[in-house]
Amino acid sequence: MVTVLTTQYTERLQYILTELLGNRLGIRYAVTTNIDDFNATTGVKINYTPTQQENSLQIIPIDLLFENYIQKQKLDVTNDETWHTILWPNENGVIPFDVFAASFYLLSRYEEYEDAKRDHHGRFEAKNSIAFNHDFLQFPLVDHWCEVLKKELKAINPNIEFKQHQFNAITTVDIDFAYLYHGLDTKRWLGKIIKSALSFDLNEILIQIKSTLDAKYDPYNTYQFIRKSIRGKLGYFILMSNKGGYDKNIRINGKAFKTLLQELRNNSDFIGLHPSYASNQNFKMLLEEKGKLSNIITHKIDCSRQHFLKLTLPQTYRNLIDANITEDYTMAYAEQIGFRASTCMPYHFFDLQLNQSTKLVCYPTCFMDTTAIQYLKYSAHQMEEINKKLLNTTKNYNGLYVTLWHNSTFVSPHVKRTFCNLLEKIEFN
């Protein structure tokens, strides 16, 4: 049992103690605001107050966890040999910074509420993040802090036991375009074949006709390759819209689409919803898409990832919670690779505006194929190298290595080879 002394036991403090001490370290803890009770206890003690107490590990708090509002935080960031990077350093405490407040700042995505700058899709960009600007985007800083905190607690009581996490990998595939030609509506099918005809591309016309008659010839039909290559868990996120704009899947009510989804359901660990671009601001549409997917695969839908990683906090997550989604995989940047929330562990979303923890669990995604290909212009070798780095880092912290691919990306032989080489390196204890 670890006893924590604090002057106030707030929603924010309760949340971060649950995430760090409970979920990550796996230790039982009790919180008190009474100094006499604290001093009378035995065992490991954490003093989360500015006043020194005997026989305890002191963490000097800043105000962040005792507030119930959002305001611009004045950041102070420095490198540290032991802790890697620390926020708001304080040399007076045994721990040289408020590790609880700093972890809360990163996990709650506090900075995304502070900064109003967004890209043309309304997304918070990596270039505006503390992790990118202080060079720890590709490092799960919160998980590292927990490992150092373990050592500090172990020094007080060598017999203290911590939760043993196991490394795992989840390969996720977003299905934005189930097929290139098979199952298209008539208008789009004609548009594609006319385009090929005007450019005298007879080979593409032949591929289109063959793909229409039999899905096995369709260039985007890479599902068997994915299934045979996979190591670890496999999940698909399905875009349930073909209404145009950024939502251009094949016919949702067509036989081709329904047959494919049943096959994917039978050959994967889970199927999730890929809420359409349009549904991001339309809750009714979100419910309709979720209902259609559930009906086709005859299974409950409880996980999701936003199309285009279009995430607006807290509203996007509130909509998911109201739609009874309990797990989300959107926590990643579109234009940069790494750990957006500075962790490779699942964690509960904290709604800063409501100042409360929620039931929604965020699964951080550290790599997306189109980020490497379209934004960063990586070669196949560079893609493989960055994934090896992320994989090894995640292994070091016994975390969850979540990657994002698209069935359409595997049209490229280079991406296929990179994918296979990467998965071969995944080993489990």
C-alpha cells in the first residue's frame, strides 16, 4: 500500500493517480489530506505537498491538478539525465518536477485546448505540440517517468511489487476504399473507365473489367496478404459512407461490400467503425453509420478511429461516448510519426471542460503509412527504420505497438515488402 498526502483530492489528481499508480504501476494506494494520519502510516509514502515530511518521497506540486478550469500554461521544459525530459523543474523536491501534473498535462492533451491553431481539416498539428518542439514525440515520456518512479519507490521499499505489463502489437487497417473497382456504383464506375479510355490506358480498362467481375483481380483486394502476414492482433476500421467529398467508399448496401465485411469479421480480432469525415460534426450520422456496420457484421461495435484522424477535443470523444463507443484509436498525428499523448499504453480520456474522467479508452497509434509516404516522403527503407525504432522503444516499456495501414497502400510492392520485414521483427515473450 502506498499512501499519498495532498492538500486537496481533486478530480484531476484522482485521475492521474489512477492512471499512473493504479493502471501502470499496479499498486494499491490511499490518499489523505490529514498530516497526522499520513505520518502515522507505515509503508511507502508520497508527500504531494510543498511542506517536507519525514520518511516520504516528496513531489512538490504545481497548481495544475488543483485547478478545475483551463488556462494557458507557461511551460518550462528541460532535459534531464534520469528523467529524459521534465516539465516545470523544481530542484527542492526529491523528484525534480511535478511528475503527476506533467503526466496529466500530456495525457489529457491539455495543450490542444490551449492552442486554437488548426490545419484545414480542423486538426491540431504536431508542429504545435510540446513533444515535437522538444524532441520527444517518438519517445513515450509518460511511460519512462513511470519506470523511474518505480525505481524511486523501490529504493524506499525493496519488497514493493509492481504490475508486469506484456508487450503486444495491434496492426490496424483503415478501409477507406474497400475496392478500387469492384462494387462501385454505376456513376463512379463509368467515370473511372472513361478516364482510362481518354488516356488510352487499355491495361487499366482490362483491370477494371476483370475486377468488376471478380474481386480477386481488384488492386485494392490486399486482404489475404494482410491476413497471411500478420503477427499479433489485427483490426479493421470501416468507412461506412460513399456520399462524396472525403467519404468515397464503395456501395455500402451492395453485395460486394457486405460479403467483404463478413470475411473480415471472420478473419480478424476486431472490427471497428471509421466514422466518416461528414459525421465528425453530425452525431445522427455517426449513429447511423455505427448501426449499419453492426447490422452487416451482426456484432456490437464498440471501437473506432476517425477518418482523416479528424479529432476535436473534447467534442469528438463526447460524441463517441454518447454513441457507446468505449475504445478509440485516433490518438495520432496525420503529418508526423510518434506518440501524440507521450505514451504507448492505453489510457482513459479526461474531459478537461467537464473536469472529469470518462469511460472512453484511448489506444495510441504511433505510425501511419500515409504519414510516411505522403507527408514525410519516406523511402521504403526509411519507413522500415522508423518502425524498427518505434517497435524497439515500445518493447522497452512493455507497451502496445499500434500501427495504421490502408488496404489500398499495399498496391505498392515496396510497402508490401516493408510491411512483411517489419512484422517479422515482432516477437512476443
